[in-house]
Amino acid sequence: MSRVLILSEDADLSEDLSRSVTEDGDDVTNARSVSEGREYLTEKLPQLLVLDGKIRQTETANELQPVFDICRSADIPIIVVGEDPRQKREASDLIVIDWVAAPLQQAELLHRKHLFLQLKQRLDQLRSQAVIDQLTGKYNRRYLEEQLAIRWEEAKRYETALSLVLFDLDHFKNANDTFGHVFGDAVLRQTADLVQQQLRKEDVLARYGGEEFAMILPHTDRLGAAILAERVREAVAGNACVSGELSVTVTISVGVVSLPIDAVKTIEEFVELTDRRMYQAKRNGRNQTTFE
């Protein structure tokens, strides 16, 4: 099943595009505004975006850049219908972009769709090799930094909430030294899996380095982030990591920073403050969350 997003403010064209690209098993969504399309892209990450070129001639055209940014970050191909965008500056650095002239030819659009879905599958395979931490199977620091840059710009542009959480496994070195690195690796994997279960689809969990992990929580204010962080902390503390005959319970120390309540001016300050709060949680006795 392929997920396709159609973005057009024209109801008739939107329906025509939907009929043209829909095949058995497809999940095709019609967004009637740029903001609606951006929200869907953020939450669902479709395999293909079909964009009405006329949007770029309207007063909402300047809102398209975040849409392009998300597509670029996630390698989502774009087919523009009705206007050739390839010479336009804002489209010049998209990963994949194509153009279908109006009036619409269904056979041609379906042909492009199939080509792009095949390309998207290959891009996803290559991307997973580059952004996935091989030990835990979660995202790596590279992907975290890419996504944080996108979410930061979104939060600043639209004045929406954004939270970042860092947590570190307490006394992890002792577990490694006592039970060995193979068991330590199992603890990292099981802890990461447990934390992932507490998150929403739009949240990003990544291994930040060593036994340290980060979570990006879009559209989440301080209260929401603190509640989630405590839920994660309690879940970890109440879980026994098991490998063979060995079993151990670990705890985590957590730091939380949120926009706009925390007055940080750059991404670097955002990350540094989160890191300081995480280490404050350790200094205060570990197995706790610091959010102010």
C-alpha cells in the first residue's frame, strides 16, 4: 500500500488528481490548504506528494517552504501538476521533483507515480543505512540533528511549542563492568524499545551517544513534555532488562527543555540547556526529571 498526499486548494482539481493516482490498496489523502498539507506530512510521511502548481501563484505560496523542507528531509518525491517548478529557486534543492503539464493525462501521472514510488523505496533503503543506529535500531545523532533543525524552524516560524528531552542510563558503566558488554548492549536495546512504546508517531527517539538518548517532541509544551518524560522514567525504572540468565533494573536521569517557555535563541543553546538539566538530575540523585 502506498501513501499519497494531494495538496490543492482547488476542490475539482483535487478530486481529479485523487481519481488519477488512486489504485487498489492506496491511501490517498487530499489536503485543501498548505497548513493542512504540512500537518499531514509531519504526522504521516507519505511516499509521494502531488502538488497543485497553482498554489505557488497564491498568497499562501510563501508557506510552501516548510513543506519543501519536510520533503527534502524525508526524501519524499514531489510531482507538480500544471506549472514547471524546476527553474524556481525554492525548488532547486529538493531531492526529487517532477512536473506534469495540464490538462492532466491520467496514464502519464500513473506512470510517474510508479517510477517515483520505486525511487522512494530505494531512497528509504539507503537512508535507513545512514540514519539508523545499528546497535539499538533507533535513529542516530545525524538524523536527530536533521529533524531538530526542521522542527526548530517550524516552531519559530509558526510560534508553536517544541520540546527536547535528553536522558542517560544511570550507572551504566557498572552494569557493563559487572555483566559484560554483550549484556550492556542488550540493556540499551531493551531500554530503547521500551521508551519507543511510550511515544507518539510524530515523536523522534534517537541514540545521542553511548548510553544517552534524545527525544524530539513536536507541538509539545513543558507540561506535556514533563508528563511524558516522567512516564518514560517510570516505565524504565519498573522494567527488568533480561538476557539469558542475567536480569537487571536500570534507571534514567532526564532533562527537558521547551519552547517558547525556555528563552533560548539558537538550537545550540536549546541542546546545551537540555544537557545541563539532564546532568542536574544526576547531581540531584539520579532517577528523576529536571525541566526548569
